Amino acid sequence: MDDGLRVTDRWVVPAGELRERFSRSSGPGGQGVNTTDSRVELSFDLAGSPGLPGSLRARALERLAARLVDGVLTVVASEHRAQLANREAARERMTALLREAVAPPPPPRRPTRPSRGAKERRLADKKRQSQRKRDRRVDGD
């Protein structure tokens, strides 16, 4: 667990920039539920990280703005009974979040128009539907 998080091929978050907090988890756990600190909070100071290039930092801060508290991203894992499993789950979740946040934006959409055949099919379907409804009427039309 002492190694960093490999987010992309070029960016690895050093282990020294990650903070882990442990607390008691809720839910089932048997006799050890009240004595074991199995819940994991993994935090990373995104705004103050020196290892993150400026362009990626700006993109990540913009995309994760709703999840950040004072520039710090926090991920919680408590679904497993074992602390080690929760630590691994938190690290995977953090990696996925950061990878998605620094991913390049998708290419812009090129506006297209419906083809002539598509327009004709749409109009034919509309005529067929209106004829069907007209046939169902009982008022004599």
C-alpha cells in the first residue's frame, strides 16, 4: 500500500500526497463491528498537488468542483468488513475518479441533417399513424 496511485501512464499520485483516515463502519460485522476501524476515508489535495500539471489540474478542478472541499477530494469505502479490502476499494475509486477528471474532452459534435430518405420515412409514418387514428373515429368523418 506504500506505492502511489497510477492514474494515467504519465501521472502517478505519490503515496505521500494521500491521506487515509480510519473509523468504525456501520452495518453488519459480527462481534468485531464495534472494535474494528474498517471504514476508510482516502483524501487527496487536488488543488495543492505539486505533481499535477497545470492544464490537468484546471480540468480536474472544474470537473470535480461539486465533490471538492477546499480543493481536497475525499473518497469513502466501507462496504467490506476488512480494512485492507476497504483501502483497496477506496484507492480504486479514487483512481477512477481522477482518471475520468483528467481525460481529454470528447471531440466536438459535427451537426448533421437527416437524409432525404429519413425525412420521407418519418412523413410516411406520420401519415400512416394519422390514418389509423382517423379510421378509429366514430363521428362519421
